[in-house]
Amino acid sequence: MPGTVIKQLRMKMNLKQDNVAKAMGISQAAYSKIENNLTELTVRHCKMLSKIFGVNVYDFLEDDFEIVRPKQKQITVQAEQSLAEPES
């Protein structure tokens, strides 16, 4: 989970949760929820943490993390045919 990696980075730099939270502009309690995986990690949070820790955003993601592209709606054959037929 990203929170575990974030906690390890913070501890490696000998920082307290409060220090990182202040740098991010959030409360220590809100930051604690990030480290404990109780709140979703936003893109904004990832960018801020990558700057604070001097690492790439992808370092927060596990190897088994997969980004899935949403499926596009497909037009059925019937719908395509009705669009191609002239109106009477």
C-alpha cells in the first residue's frame, strides 16, 4: 500500500508526521490517515510528497498496481445501421 512506502520514506529522512503534514498544508491527523491507508492518496498528495521526499511519484505505487483504461462505449450494429439509413 502507498501509505507503507510513504511512512518508510518519512522515517528514512528522520521526519515527523507533523513536519510532512505542515509541508503539505494539511493536519497531522490527515497525514496520518494517508500513512495508514485510511484515505485515498490523491494526485495532488503524490506530487507534494514526491517533492518533499525527492522521489518519483511512481515510487509510491506497488509493482502490482495497474492502471486500467476505462472501456469505451461501443455502438451496436443496429444503431450504426439506423444512423446510416435515410429517414422516410
